[in-house]
Amino acid sequence: MQPMASSPHLKNPRSSAPAARDWASLPPDILISVFLMLGPAEIMRGAERACAAWRRVAVDDPALWRRIDMGTEVLPFSSGGRAAVHAAMDRAAGECEAFSGPCDNHLLFYLVRRAPSLKVLHVKHLYAENKVLNLVLNRLPLLEDLEISPSFVSTPSKNLLRSVCQDCPRLKKLRLNCSESFDFRNGNGVALEIIHGKITPMHELRSVELFHCDLTTQGLRAILDSCPLLETLHITGFLVGGKMGDKLRQKCAGAKDLTLPDKSVKFHRSHDHGDVKRQVLGPWRWTTDPSHD
């Protein structure tokens, strides 16, 4: 009997099975490239748990932790969230240059101790007092890029912009997402961050973004006068008073990218109870009256 000829379409199952890959033997430089694309949270939650070799690279190489983005899901006041930030900062071994994530008082102080050379700080949700924030910013002399989103504001009139400028004179980019809060003192409903008065000269500041603000003409003039290199100015909220003169308009023209509040607001005190009330008016307008310059 003639042996049956093998069909070209039939393959040996053993020969078609892919060879098993030894992922643990990947060179460290390739692992580092992959880990950098994953980010700190993904590394600690999954990648470093694959094997001992991967964990060794994740823990021992500070280059992976120079830019730490913890996202917005990590709660700074939870034990797990706080431990994750501690671990990331410790692995950076003092070389961390950028941090992004929620922070409370404790984590802000920990950042100062473990990342004295921080250049970029983005606090997506800030659960901290203003005085603590001021102390921390004073100890980060190299800071160039700052973003702060307070989770609540108990006293909006503290003028967060002014205090930040005093603490960080070398900033190049500033973004303050001032939260809306309730004015408990006057029973006035929603209260916004008030931008008013002089600020420290910011000779390197090029971009300012302020969200949810009551902007006075004095505050706008202070920003424009104190930031000679300003290119981008984006402010949302309301303009207090509703009128600006031609000189201020000329100053505004110096910014390449300019967005200002499109409505104005007026404050008045109630004769019955003495409470300060806010009245939203129509769009603000330019005026040729020199008194508004």
C-alpha cells in the first residue's frame, strides 16, 4: 500500500504553535520605554507586578519618575492614594521635575521634601489651606508651570492670584481654576475669586488662565502692567463694574491671545440687612471716560 501523501494544507500542530516568549528577559532600556508610555499609576497597579525583573526596573530607575502623573482618581487623604504618591516620589530619588495629581496638606509638604527641583506642578484637586499652599510654593524656587484647582474656597477674597505671584516669581505659565463657593458671610449665593489690586512683577510669565473670577479693572491693569512678556491671557467669570477705558484697551492689545469675561456684575449692599448682593448686568463695554483708565 502506498503511503498517503500529506496535504499541503495540513500542518503539524506542534510546528504551528508560537514559541513562548520570555518577557522577563526584555532589555531594561526597552522596558523603560514601555513604562514611560504607561505612566506611574499604570506601572504600580499592573506592569511592575508581572515579574521580579520588571519590578526591579520600575523601582530602581529614577528616570521613570521624573514626571509623575497620578491622574485624578487618587484620593490624597486615603491610605492607598497617599502610599502611591509616597512610593512614586521616593523612587524619583530627588529627581522629580513634574508632578500632577490631587494633593492635601500632607502631600504638598511631602512634595517639597522629596522634589525640591520641581519645575511643573499641576494640582488637579487641592484639598489644602491657602497658608499651606503658600509655604510650599515658597520652597519650590525652580517652579515654571503651575496649575491649581481648589476643591473649595472658604474665603474667595483672599486673591489667590496675588499670593501665587508673590510665592513664584519665576513662573512662565499659570492656570488657576478657582472653584465657585457659597458666600456664607453675606448669604450671597455663589461667590467667585476676586482679581483686584497689584501683583508682584512677573518678568517671565507668558501665559495666564483664570477661571471663575470676578475681575476688576484694577486687577486686569495689574496683570498687564506686571507681566511684560504676557502672550496669552484667558479669564472667565465677570467684569466688576462693566466699563474699561481706551488706555486699558491698548494694554489689552499687547496680548496675542486674549479672552475676557463677556458679562459684568455689580455689587450693592442691602439696606434692610446690610448683606452684599451681586447683580449680573449685560455685556461690559469700552468707554472714552478717562476716569475708567
